[in-house]
Amino acid sequence: MPGFVMSSIGGMDKAILSKYLSLEQEKVQCMYVWIDGTGEYLRAKTKTVSIEPKDPKELPIWNFDGSSTYQAEGSNSDVYLYPVALYKDPFRGGKNKLVLCDTYKYNKKPTDTNNRHSCAEAMEKAKDAHPWFGIEQEYTLLDIDGHPLGWPKNGFPGPQGPYYCGVGADKVNGRDIVECHYRACLFAGIEISGTNAEVMPAQWEYQIGPCEGISMGDELWASRFMLHRTAEDFGVVASLDPKPMEGDWNGAGAHCNFSTAEMRAEGGLKYVHGNIVQ
């Protein structure tokens, strides 16, 4: 079957949307967000609740059709959403929330892509070590046709060199999206610690952390959702593809920084070296 390109509606008049988003609202919209069966992409749907939740445990377990997200067979398709983390919604504003969720099968066992379940168990066992994580998330902005944002359609930009941490219209592409995503994360309460243009034009990076334990994964995935959702407003695709362009162009990754309490304490370098040897 030949591939196809969806048309972008990112250019629709946002002033019309803002008129409706500014309406008075008594109840609360909670957007449940989860990782689908690919283990890479995110899905979301919204539930109305009567009272603003302060903790994810205050929200009900919900369900969805897992046969449409690569997470269940059509004959037994119910998959359940367990709220695990709560953030302010930067897209709807007000009391509305983004709700990161774990996914469970009909038999209450974790789905195949619910790696958070085993990670949370590991982090509970390691909690006395106070593990800190910092993730450097790289990504590439693409036009809706899959071509890097701002690249010539029938050619390539100049060689890599001037783009890393670059400034100027001839050095960077898509800064508005980066700034909007940054502010969205700050509003939501995400521990975003910085951002910069990367080596390949249209490639960017932001940093999450330091975060302790399981919150690292929660904050990273929530920030990824906000990245995709922000880019959507611009009619642009944010790709985490590790090698979106063949040839002498940098790839994109998610570098991980890690430490424990003893590594961070005075004289902790010996523990760093000891763990490297192990």
C-alpha cells in the first residue's frame, strides 16, 4: 500500500479556538495520556470530572479500545488506564489537567509496553540510594511531508557547523515551537532545566531533571506529549527518530545522566569510579 501524507490543519485560525477556551468553565477536563503498543507513540483522550483533582489517585480508572492502539485483540479489546502523574494543562489552561497513565490488560496485568510498572518496583528497591536522573532529549522538527523544517525541498542546507546553539534565521528553524514547548512545560510543573539548538538544522534538545526515581520517566513522557501537542498547533511534526536524515547529519538521542546520594556527597568521585569498574 503506498504511503500517504495527511494534510495539516495547524494553520487554522487559533483566534477562533481561543474564543471557546476563554469561556467560563465549572467542571474540569482531564486529558488521560498513555504510551501505545508501539512503545514510542502517545495517545490521549479526555474525561470530564466535577472537582479539580489534586492527586492522580483521586481520578477514576478509565478504559479504551486497545485493538486500535496495538495493545489488544479485537475479541477482547478493553485496556485500562491507571492515573499515575498529574500536571496542569498548558493547552486548555484553568483547572484542567494532563493525566499520565499506566496501561493494564483485562486481567489487570501490565500491557507489554507498560515498562513503568517494573521500573517503579526497581525504584522502590533503590529509594534509599536517592537515584537522580537527567535526560537530554533531542528531537527533529519536520514538515508534514516528513522533510526537516526549513530545509530546501530539492536540496540540503549547508554543512553542519554553524547550527549548534545557533542564533539567526539562517542558523535555526522552528524556535517558536521550542519556546512554546518550554513555557508549556514550566506551566505544567515539569522539571525542564534548559534547551538549545542542536548540530543538524531543525534539530533541538531540551533537558529534563534532575528528577528522583520514577518521576524521571513520568516527567520525560509528559514533556514528550507536550512537545508533540505543541508542534501540532504549528502544523509541524516533532520526531524522536534517532536518524531522520541519512548521510553526514547528526542523529538524535536521549542522553542519560545519573547519580546516587553517595556520588553527590563530598568524596563521591570514588563511588563514580567504582561503579564504572563494575
